[in-house]
Amino acid sequence: MNSFEIYNFNKIGNLEIGYLTALEEKKDRLPFEIKRVYYIYNVPNQVNRGFHAHKKLKQILICLNGSVEIRVKKGDVTENFLLDDPAQGLFINDLVWREMYNFSNNAVLLVLASDIYKEDDYIRDYKEFLKLCK
Ligand code: TYD
């Protein structure tokens, strides 16, 4: 499994009636069972969020409205993704550092997660993250 990857979801509908995207367990290539859903919204444009990795948690980030940029880091590799399409998701595996920035005014970022919230799964120190990656 890749450390991070863009998923293109199904999209039902057309310009005239609008669109619907459905994500179903065991279909749609979802790489984990969803145990938690949360969303981030009303983030002021100058605020950057994230700045952590997870020991075990896997996530899919979907920008339902507006846009946001995500920077992911794994080892020496850094990649930036612009999320601005609700039919796309960014899969982020465990042990990947993530930073979220440039939230548009109306951005709503939906997160599908493989586990319930556990603070002890967070790695919030970048040096510790690099150590754990080795
Ligand atoms: P955090 O994951 O650090 O947010 P971000 O990476 O977007 O900056 O979480 C922010 C706060 O919310 C932190 O105090 C933990 C709390 N929180 C929960 O209580 N439950 C959750 O499912 C999540 C994701 C966060």
C-alpha cells in the first residue's frame, strides 16, 4: 500500500441534475474499515493545521466544498496536493507527516478514519517522526 495516493471516486449524475458520490465498504477501493468520520471547517485562511503523523491510523481526506492544500512527508519525499474536488480523496497511510494549509473561506474537509480518536496514536514531534520512520 502506498504512503499516500489520490483516489478518484465514482460520480453519479450530470451538470443538469448535479452529482452524488457514494463510498461503500468493500467496494470503491476503500483501504480500511471506517471507524470514525470528522470534518474541519471555518478555518481562517492564514491558519495551518495538522503538523503530525499517526502511528497506526489511516485516513482519507475529502474536500467537500472549497479547497485546501495538503503537504505530506514520508522519509525524504515531500508532496503537495490541492484538494478541490469532492469526487477525489487523498489516502494517507500511517507514519506520514501531514500539514494542511491554504483553506479557502468555504472549505469543508471531511476525514474518514480507520480508528476512533486516540491521542496516544499521534506523533506531534517532527524529530520523533523521523526517528520512527527509520
Ligand atoms: P487535531 O487532530 O490536532 O487537529 P488538526 O490536525 O486538524 O489541527 O485535533 C484538534 C483537537 O481536536 C485536539 O484537541 C483533539 C481533538 N479531536 C477529538 O477530540 N476527536 C477527533 O476525532 C479529532 C480528530 C480531534
